[in-house]
Amino acid sequence: MLQQLLETALRQTMNRLVRPVLTPAVPVSLQRRIVRQAYRSSTPPRGASFENTPVGGIPATSTRFGNKPHGAVLYLHGGGYIIGSSTTHRGITGHLAKTSGCTIVTPDYRLAPECPFPAALDDSEACWNGLLAQGFKPEQIAIAGDSAGGGLAVALAMRLRDKGQPLPASLTVFSPWVDLTQEKLYAPECEPVLQASWTSKAAHLYAGQESLTNPLISPVFGDLSGLPPMLIQVGSQEILLNDAERLAEAANRHDVETRLEVYNSLWHVFQVHSGQLDRATAAIETAGEHIKRHLAG
């Protein structure tokens, strides 16, 4: 009963405080400030530690839980490529550090509209190369991300594959945004977080002069063959449900080991409520297990 009440309260909070901000009518600079404050309610577990240090020349936050992390996760934050940072995502990365036993490295990749595609992808690749330069082997690194960061995680793996480089041990994506054309958005009865008008504006700000069907912008249109094992988590109350399901279908079609988890009556990137909401905590535990299972050593 208490968890049901908490779910209801969190849903109302997202719907009343976050969703109204995510609209083209609000300047991006103001969105960034307000969302930064809203994410204060997403708290890391006690014992998580954070260090701000560049990786591969990209500003980043390294998150640890415990003294002996046994691998690394390159975590790409969400925010429609226009908002968000390693600071806003300390809650989710702190819990993922705890469940995966890894160091979570979250780069502050450049954002649109100041820096459109391929800036975010270039910075993510630079951070990946920075982890390799630190001595991590590719099979000791997982890539994860939420929303736009989920799409970016898949795009990065595709770029590495196309360059003939070794791939990460696994991919983990929460509510991935993988079709920026928005031609097949889901229409749930309740959508507590996102508005299609906002995601459409963000898509065009990020893509700039590039086509929205570019597979490195919208990975669902690309060839996913050869990618590492993928875990996809999504809520049933979000317009990106179809994105997640279509990503899973495309991955299966290209013989990628894939697991899709749909959480009924939950919303976009509900994992930010880990440590508060039991189902969010359980989802992060599943993600951590997926990462640990596929890491070498």
C-alpha cells in the first residue's frame, strides 16, 4: 500500500513539476536550471562517492560504491541531447555503481543547440578511448544510458563496430530514444514526463543539418548486427515505449542477445527513483546483474 501511494505521489510530482518545464515554450537555458533542481530528489545510496575528473579529455564524473570496483560502465545521461549532466544523474549512477560493482563514468558531453550532432557522439567516443587509455580492456567496460543517452549508447557501439574496434561487454538502456523522427511515438493514456512537442524540438536541435533517419542519430534505422548483449528497460506510461520495443525487435532481427523489460504503470526513466521506489530499485538491481554477468573477469 505504501509503495502504491509513493508511485502515485511521484507520478503526480513528475506530471505537475517536470512535464510543464519540458516544452518548447521554455528556453533551453531555463530548462537546464529547473531540471537540475528537480533531480535533487534523485538521491544516490549512502556510501557512493563522486570524483570530477576528465576522461579522454572530456569532463566527467566517476562514481564508485565500495573500495574495489571490478570494471567500468560508460554511462551516457539523458535529457534530449539539450539538458542534463553528470550531476543531475548522480542518483541513478550511484545506485548502478552499487548494483554493478563497477566504476560509473559519466561524461558531460556537449549539448545542443550549441553543439549539435555529432558532438555528443564524438565526446562519448573520446571518453571510451580515455577508459582504454587508463588500462581498461573493452571486455571490462559496459556502456549504459537513459533516454537520449540510451540512443547514444547504441550509436556509440555501432560506430565502434563500424570502425572495426573491440566492443563493450554489454549495453544497458533505460527508456531509450532511438527514433528521433517521432513517426511511431506511443500514445499512453497517461504520460507523466514527456511531451511530443518537446522531444520534436529537441530532435531537430540535436540533428542540425543531418537527417533524423541517420542511424547514428536514430539507431532503430541502423544495422545492429554484432552488437553486445543488450538489456532494455521501459515504462508502459511513456511515449517512448514503441522506441524500446522496436529497438528490441531490430536487435533480435540482427541476432543480438536482447532482453526487453516493460514495467507496467511506470514512467520515463523511472529508475531515477531507485532507493525510494521498490520497483525502480529492483530494475537497477537487474541492470547491475546484467552488467556483472557479461564483464570479463
